[in-house]
Amino acid sequence: MKTRAAILREVGADWSVEEIELDDPQAGEILVKTLAAGMCHSDEHAHDGTMPVPMPLVGGHEGAGEVIGLGPGVTEFEIGDHISCSFIPSCGKCSFCASGQQNLCDLGMHLMEPGMMAGGFRHHSAAGEDLTPLLKLGTFAEHMILSVDSAIKIQDDVPAGPAALVSCGVTTGYGSAVNRAEVTAGDTVVVVGCGGLGTAAIQGAKIAGAQNVVAIDPSEFKRESAIDFGATHSAASMEEAVEMVGAMTLGVMADSVILTPGVLTGDLIAPAQFLTRKGGTIVATAVAPAMQMDVQLNLFEFAMMNKQLKGCLFGSTSPRKEIPHLLSMYQAGQLKLDEMITNTYALDQVNEGYADMLANKNIRGVITFD
């Protein structure tokens, strides 16, 4: 079939919205009509070359849609089902899935390879040129071919925008606070970077019962927005926040510091370390450049103060458990997702949407297709 998609052909080039050919789904795959796609910063990492990906590619890895076709033998879904994508696939069979760590599923090793999950089969092409869907999803397209391992069935009455957000940013940010930092009632939590990830982390900390949630971002818009999502204090930088956090904790400092900037760099670890109390936790959630090797850390203080530095992938949780759970919290009014969508765009406005993100105009931009 013919459909339209936003294609990236080389690092730094504009996204090109073009008509593409999409083959029929194979065994273990479904055809999905895309309803919404979140504009996550990770696609910008592909665009600027800090995350190596096979090109040319169909962009997008946050998305939601409706199943309109089934590959041979597929029984997990029916025509008309609504789904949220999961950029982390889960097979349910490997040792990590079997031990409840579906965010570490062995299928993740294929995410940066060309083609689809099943043997690298190529479904997407434009003018005779093969295309690879980003992270096996390619949500910046009117239609998607997905592995059943990368799709989560959701309730049909969930709006498409919120359903797209939980497929990456919200689940990752929320889980950074609740699952990885293990925020508990009365904690002081610092969240560094208040875009989509950080806003979700702020909400997670608030819902977990944190007494103080300090939002740090150089953007005044994002700092002000963070208060609406549950932050109790804000600062423009970690250095500016030191005195504030010291005062509110009587010198103890924060129980946890969650790093969710647009780009995670090694020079952010040391200031986060000095905002963290003895025995406290630093959670590194945002995507760093793939070749980032240098990290600034006072190793003596880190070891002698018994601190922890943790990575976090997909909120350190199971996609199949957490995506429906977060959407049920949204429907109950406990989690703000509509409010996270600052602006919506047509597919042809994808470059405008990313320009707005880089200019700090959005908490989250969303491409809508209906």
C-alpha cells in the first residue's frame, strides 16, 4: 500500500515528508493506522547524529493507532484494536522478560539494526530505496507495520495523544522517580530538565508522596510549567539550587536527583552528586551521545558517602504492565497527560515541531493524523 511518512536520509538534513510503499504484514506483525505520534527528543538524537541509527529511516518512536491488518497467524490482536507502541519490545520468553524485566528484553539488541524485528525484513521503501523504521516503529507515518512484541493493546476510549505519550516519554520519566529513584513519602527530589521526561518524573515524584520536588531547567517556560505538574520549587541550574535544597533539608540534601535533560552529558553527574544526600540516588535517564565516555565525578565523596548512580531504560518497568496502568491513572484524573501536549502538528509540520522543541516552546509536541 501507499502511505506518507517523514524520512531522514542523512544527519542534519530536514525531515522529508514523502509517499512511501508499505508491504503487507508478515507473521508476527500487524498493520496499524497511526492516530498520533509524540515528538520525543530521541528523534533529534538521530537527526543530529549523536545516536547512530541506520539511514534512510522513517522517524518516530512514540505513537498510538488502530489495528487495520493482521499478519498470518496473528492471534494477539484483532482488527479495530487500539494500541500504544512500545519502543522496547518484549518477547515474554527471554530470561529478562521471565524475571519481570521486560524493559531489558533480549529483542532490544535488534533496535539499531536495519529493517524489521523479524529477520531484518524490509517493509518500507521510497523510490525503490529501502527505509528502516526508527526503533522498529516509525510512528512519523500515516501507517505502521509493527511486531506484536512492540504493540500494547489499550482501551479504545483513550485519546490518541495521551496514548502516544505513554509509549516512551511518560513511562520513562514517571518510572525514573517511582521505580528507579524509589521515591517515598516525605522525600526531597530534584528533577533536572523539565521537558516530556522531566515533567513525567515530577508527576511520578508527586504521586509517590515527595514533600519537595525541585524542578531545574534554564527555560523559564518549563520552570513555570513544572509547578503546574507538581513541582514545589524551581531553579535555573543545579548550582543555583544547592543553597535552596540545603535550606529545605536542613543541610541533608536531596534523597534523589533525576537527570532528564534534552541531552545527558558527563559534566552533569558531579553537580548532581553534590545535590544528593549521603546514601542518596542519582538516576541518569536522558539519552547521552553514543560516544560519551567522560564523566565528572568525585569518586572519593561518591564512595565514602555511599551514594548510588543508576541508569534507567523505559522507566525500569514492564511495558505491558505500565502502559495500561498509567493510562488508567490518566483516566482516573491522577496523571496529567493532556496538559503535557503543548502543541499539535500535522505530519507536514514535523520540522516546525522540532524547531519548537529546540526553542523550548513545548513540553511535548504531538503529530496528529485524524
